Amino acid sequence: MTQPVWLSERVQWIGAFDPGMRSFDIILKTPNGTTYNAYAVRGSEGVAVIDTVKAECAEQFFAHLEAVARYDEIKVIILNHLEPDHTGALPELMRRAPQAKLYISQSAQLMLKALLNRKDLDFTAVITGDTVSLGDRTLRFLHTPYLHWPDTQCTYLEEEFILFSGDVFGCHFCDKRLYNDKVGDFRFAFEYYYTHIMRPFREHVINALALIEPLTINIIAPTHGPILRDQPTRYIERYRELSAQRLQNEINAEEKTLIVFYISAYGSTTQMAEMIREGAEQVPGVRVSLYDMEGGDTDLFVDLVEDADGILVGSPTINGDAVKPAWDLLSSFAKINVRGKLAGAFGSYGWSGEAVRMLEDRLRGLKMRLPLEGVRIKLIPSLEELEQCRQYGLEAAEHLMGVNAPRVLEMADLLAARKQTTEELSVVTI
Amino acid sequence: MAKAKVTFSDVNVTVNVPVGTRIIELSEAVGSYIAYNCREGDCGVCLFEVIKGQENLSELSKEEKAVLLARFHEIMEGWRATNNLEALQAKMQRENFIGKHCRLACQTQVFGDVIVAPI
Ligand code: FES
Ligand SMILES: [Fe+2]
Ligand SMILES: [Fe+2]
């Protein structure tokens, strides 16, 4: 059995090692497992437990906890994040230490009720600046929502300058030596974790850094991976760099950017894309870029998309579906925040044109906004149809700039257009 | 059936709807910036602003009000500076923000003409 690890005379790591874990939340890979870090802090008037571990690892956690404190000494349980990998052992801990008071972030209240499924729950919801005292030790809270769930917060031990940061600054990396100056090279794991877990919440990362950077920090104690005691501020600086805009923006504040991605089998979708660009360029203040997905790489495109205001995607329908590069592009959007960006789809088709509606549905699923119905053209675009594309580009650009002409619709028509989409899709899946 | 006009000022679209329609049934379809998440009145993400016609919307329930309050403290500019949730809530109430100017799109039904916008 492993032992608890002393971060200081009063602070212990009481987490669990999970070296066998290979994929996390299904999508995240981890080549050497992970750790679930929980901590105990002892003050003159009681003990605080900060986070717990996943249910399957509860045994390790309780053994470590019992080695440093009695259950009746636990005065406070702080939950920096309610995801099951950190709250799995919570119900049992509450049973063993019924007197302990729960502290959670202001935005975690509904989630906690859902998690524990109890009506009579007693807890304190805290925001930035609130503190809880353990006598000669004080824990202060930082409200850092959406890193990477709405409920997340950080907790700072004032007397020892230790930041219990939750998933922030964490990574999936399992090494029993635990300290960043002792473990193997985990840089890739740190970067990978940021890219897949934190990057979609870039704005929230920036807000959190504004709260964290002014603190004096001796140790960063995250919920996964190495404890950062050697040059901890380097990791904060790295988050600052990673959350900065990827591309130097040459666009001035009044301009908006629209990117038209397309891919074409016989050139029809290319023609459409070019006409859409022509239309969009008629609107002052819109900067349009055109990219053939065949000639580029999704990783580079995703940096462009992160900084763009609007995205249009063109794909032909082949075998009742959009083509793979288009789907690859759309799945890469999950790595960044595209919520609220303007989006649209277009494309040519042979005898059935499902691709456009399917892409539109996916774009809506990503919470992008689609004010226009996409253009679909059968086979080779006629002059009239090309004019339709130009009009579409123009209207998309007008929407981007907020200068589009008013429209009046009947609700029935509005919903019929959407219903038609779903019907077409169900035909495809049969 | 009685009709009402809902105007989404950010996309400049007006929809003629039967009374009783919820804002969220329209906002996504017209491509408005009004966001949503849970669709059940829990998360507060679908907050929107009522520019005109607040008297034509369904009444504010206790639950909607609580979620609005929680949501506000999160998003209000300067809440960090005040660092005092109660003072902020008192201020919001005084200025009659909740329920009058701001509602949840997944909860609010339309009974007459309104103009709405994302926040
Ligand atoms: S969508 Fe969550 S409260 Fe309306
Ligand atoms: Fe998490
Ligand atoms: Fe986690």
C-alpha cells in the first residue's frame, strides 16, 4: 500500500494512483495512467479535506486519509470540482465524517443536489474572497467557473501559499514520485491536457489567470498528475501563453472575418464557394478567406476558426453524406470555443443533397448560429444558381456585420424548414 | 388562434407565432445569438434581454427568478470588484432587472408582441 505524501507539516496528499487508466472520458488518451489528487490540511481547529477520488480508488484514499487524521477531526470538505473522478468517494466520506461541512462554488449548487440526490443537503456556496478558517490555517476561494465544468473553483491556503487548483494545471500522468521535480518528463501530458480540456474555455482561463497571477504561490496542487512545487509560476505562465490568441490578428476592431471552407469533387462546389466569396466581399468591413479543405490540414484550420467570426462550409453530397474532410473539420471544432459564431453550409449534389442539411445540424449542435438556410445546387450550377450563391454570401456577411435587412416569417414556415431537414436525415439513416 | 410578433433584434427577424410559444422554440431556428444549454430552466445560459413588451411575457416563476439571480452574479461586469453577492442582488432588484428586462428563453412564453435580444 502506498503512503500519504507530506507537502508540508500541515498538508498531505491523500489521493490515489490509477496507473492502468488508458482513456479518460472516452476521448482523452493517457499512455501511463493518471492520479486523482486529494489533500488534507490540518489547522489548530480541525482538518479540511480538499476533493476526493474516483469511486473505484476509494480504498487508497481512505487509507491515506486515516494515516493523517481521524474522521471526527474533519471539519470541512471542499469540493473544487464535482466530476465523478473527484467526488466518487464523497458519499462514503460524508457517511464517515457526518459533522464535516461542505464548501462548493456558487455555480455548483444544483449539480451537487443532482449528484448526491438528497433534499436535506447542508452546504455553503462560496465565491471569490470567501474564506473558511481552521484556526491557524485559512482557506480562501477563487471563483473560476468553466474550467472545465460550470462548477469549478480553486482554493488557496493563505499561510502556506498553496493553490489547490482542481483540474486546472493538472494532467493525466501517473508517477508515484508525484513531485514535478522528481517525476519523468510530463510536458507532453500537460500540453495535451490543456489542449483537450481547457482550450475550449479560453475566455474563462483568462479570467481565472487574472485571479491567480497576483497570488504568491509556493506549490500548485492540482487534482491530476504531478504536484508543481518546483517553479510553480512557470506553469501559470504557460497557461497564459497557451490562452493567448494563436494567430496575430491583423484585423482591426471594426472588421469581421468570414472563412469559407470548401471541397469539391468536380468543381461545382468550388464555383459556389467563389461566388459566395464575391457576394460576401460586397459588404464593407468583412474580410473573407477561402480555403480548399483538400489542400490544408485540420490542425492549422482550427487555429483560424478560433479567431474567426463566421464560418461557411461547402461539401458535395457523395453517397448521401458530406465528405470526410468536412466532417474532420467540424469535429476539430470541439477543441475550441465556436459557440455563437455565425455558421452555414452549402454544396452541390448529384441526385440527393443531404450533405448540407447534415452539416447544418452538426453546426447547430456545436451551438453556432445559423441565420440562413444553406444553398444546395444540383450538378453544374447555372448562372441563376451562381447568383443565388452570391446572394447567400452577401446575406451571410450582412448578418455578420449586423446590417441585414429585416425579415418577417411565419413560425410554421420557420419550423417546416427545420422539419424537412430532420425528415431528409431520417431517410438517410434508414 | 391568437397571434403575437416576436422580433429578434440581433438578426433583424420577426416571427409571427401562436400565443404560448416559448422564445427558445424560435431563437435557434432564426439563428439568434441567444444561447441555451439545459433547456430546463436550470443553467441560466439562455438569458436574454427584453427590449420591449415585457408585459406580454409569461409570469416569472420562483425557480426562474432563482436561476436568474445565480446567473447574474456570474456574468455581471464588475461583480468581482463588489465581491458581495447580496449587495449585487439588492442592486439588481432595485433596478428591476430581473423579470422585467431579463428572462430565460427556455422558460418564457409569449402572449403578445415583444422585441428581444441576446445579452
Ligand atoms: S437553457 Fe438552461 S436555463 Fe434555459
Ligand atoms: Fe474534470
Ligand atoms: Fe478531473
